[in-house]
Amino acid sequence: MIRVQKINDTTFEVTVEGRTVTTHKVTVSPTYYEELTGGRVPVEVLVEKSFEFLLAREPNTSILRSFDLPVIGRYFPEYKRVIVEMME
């Protein structure tokens, strides 16, 4: 289960319940949010779907504890294309 809690307009705390519970701090700039979603969904949905993307590729214990959302693309070049499709 993925829980996303808004800390402020650009920072979110994400709790992932798996075999081990992990907590992550994620930042999303307004520009990157607009680029990926066109403003069609709440930013919390983008964060949740991004974690679904990550969890399909690695265990929650391997996900960085603190990162900016664009960092995902450095590890998974297909991220941006896939997440944009998920937002449509």
C-alpha cells in the first residue's frame, strides 16, 4: 500500500507498506508536475503513480529515502514516457 501525505506545495511524505515499511520524502517542482500531467490530476496522484512505477521495478527498500521526482528518470529512462501515459 502507498500513502502520500502532503507536507507543503512541493514536498510529500510517502509511506510504502511492504514486507518492510519504508518512508520517503519526495519533492516535485510545479514545472515538472505541469510537464508530466498538464495539471489534469492532483500532484499526490502523480507521486503515487510514480511509486507504483518504481515498485514494479524494485522493492520499496531499494527506493531512495529522499529525492526529487525527476531523479527517477536517471535510473529508469522510460519513466517520463510511462508516467505521461499513466496520466492520460
